[in-house]
Amino acid sequence: MNVSELKEAINEVLDERDAFDGRTHSDHHRFVEEWIEERKRKEERYERLRQQVIGWGIITVLTGVGYGSYHLFVEFVKKVTH
């Protein structure tokens, strides 16, 4: 194989690789963009869930405090009226 044939063979391989890499590169960009969007949606969903859990926790605590206060008040009234 002479230098000219070697150059031609190398160029053919590089041309094939460039065509493949261009397509693959484009696919990778699309995949990364979709992955980033998916991560954003998951983070937003997690944040909404976290806020809901905190909200329900606050409601539960306030309900417990209210129930306990009411129960103590009723017991106090019973003791005072007897």
C-alpha cells in the first residue's frame, strides 16, 4: 500500500466516522436536553410534594394542639362546675 492509498483509506474511515459522529452527537444533544427537562420536572414535583407534606404537617400539629386545648378546657369546665 502506497502513501496515496493509505491517505485515501484514512480519509474514507474519517468520513464514515464524521457522518456517524454527527448523527450520534445530535442524538446525544437531544438526549441530554430531554434528560435535563426530566430532571427539572422531577425537582419541581419533589418541591411541590415537600411543600404539601410540610403544609399537612403544620395542619396536623395545629389540629392536635386545638384538640388538646379543647379537651383540657372541657375538663377544666367540668371541674369548676362540680
